[in-house]
Amino acid sequence: MKDELTGEKIKKELYYVVREIGKEKIQKDITSCIQSSRQYIDLLMNKSIDRLIATDQSLDYDRVIGTLSEALIHFMLTISTLPSERKIRLSSELVIDVVIPNLRNLKINPSKSIIVQFIKEGPELDKVSKLQFIQPNRENIWVVTHKPLTVKEYKTYSIFPGSYSNIIVDIHDFLKQSGDKSLRVVYTK
């Protein structure tokens, strides 16, 4: 129960920062120039981390950063209109955090799909290799962690230092290169 409360608190702080900057402004900027997602990821992460640390010094920092980065990618995928499916349970022990563009495509043509997996604790890294049964292309399994990993078989993003801020641009480029033509609905106000 504590993890759920912590996750909700983290999302609440992220969306407070989003409202402070302006969701419509972020969306407008990113849909007109996907590269602006880099600055927004950095800005949203830093402001949210500052708020979280200021409100609760007792939080598990690695888990907080992992949960925040996952909530942030969900928000960024939505406002950038990039196709994705989230939290897909493959078994009682294995959940895919994010599939780009979708599970159906992953099963039919894994070379045109990405799995993005967030590692919040060391033991979770062991589960990543189990994803290879559904995504045999290791380079299409992207792992996001708090600190850099020395894992060579997967594409890795670390929050600190900030390769993570490139992830939306990289997803966009991957989809463009793979010829994805998924329907994208852009919200305008």
C-alpha cells in the first residue's frame, strides 16, 4: 500500500508542475517541434524532484526517480501523440511498462516495436532478459534507470546524467524510421 501512495504522491507532484508550466503550452511546443521534449523532460523532472524532496525526505530516492520518470513518459507520450500501450501483464511476474506502438504490432513485427522498461530496484533488471521471448531484438528493449548501467545488450537511458531527456525524440525517430502510420490525434484548444 505504501508504494501505491508514494506513486500517487509522485504523480500528483508531477501534474502540479505540469499545470504550473501549462499543459497546453507543453503540448503545443512538443507537437510543433519534437526536440523541445528534451527541455520539457529536464524541466519537469527537476522541478518535480525538487518538490518531492522538499515535501518528504524519507522517500526511497531510486524508486521515486523511477516512478517519476515512468509517469513522465506516460504524460509525454500522450501529449506528443506517439502511439503506445502501457502496463501490459504478460504473466504474474512480468509486466511490460511501455510498448511502442502497441502489443499487436510487437507480436506481428517485433523489429518495428520497442519495449521501454523502467528499473526502480536492482532485482527488476533480471526480469528484462525475460522480455526477449516477446521482443527478440535486444536493441528494441530500452531500459530506463536512475543511474547509468553497463548493460550492453539493451539500449539504456539514465536519469542522471540525463540521456533520458532524449527518449521521446528517439521514440519519434524510431517510429518514423520504421514507417509507423498509427493514427495520432492532436488536441487543440
